[in-house]
Amino acid sequence: MSKTLILLVMLGLMIILAVLGFKISRDIIGRPDDFKGAVDYLAMSYTGQEKAEIRAVIKQRDWKAENHHSLGLDARNRLREGRFDWSDAVLDNYWDDVLRKAIR
């Protein structure tokens, strides 16, 4: 086999493993400590108007992917400010669950 073909096969395998790793990471990482505390903290940190706006966004299709760098970043930063010392992987995996429960 040529070196190019070998590199392409290796790249393809790496991509597949990365996708599978992300999908199972929630099972491996598990729910973070003080999940309810994070929900309560986030609920108090948003105003009623902000919660209404977020509820409208969440109703949209693909809301999580489209808002990962806006709502997601804001939620993660608020949790960090609230002293929720979670790893980046945990924050990336759970920000949407915490946010969804916080705006009810």
C-alpha cells in the first residue's frame, strides 16, 4: 500500500474512534457531583427574560449544536463563576442538561 493510503486509513480510524469516544464519554464520566446544586445556581443566575429567551431557543431544531458557543459557553462560564469545579469534559457533556433544568 502506498503511504498516502495508509495515512488516509489511519485518519479515518482516528475520526471514527473520536466520534465513538464522544458518544460514550457521558457513560464513562458519569453525572457530575452536585448536579442539583448546579441547576439551582444556574436558575438563580438567569433573569426571567433570559430564561424565556433560552426556552424559545431550545424549541428550535439543532439548538444545542447551533448554540454551543453562545448559550453553552455562557452556561459553562456561569457554572465556573459559581465555583463548580468540573473538568472541561464534564462541562461540555452536561451544560445543556443543567441549563434545560435551570430554565424550567
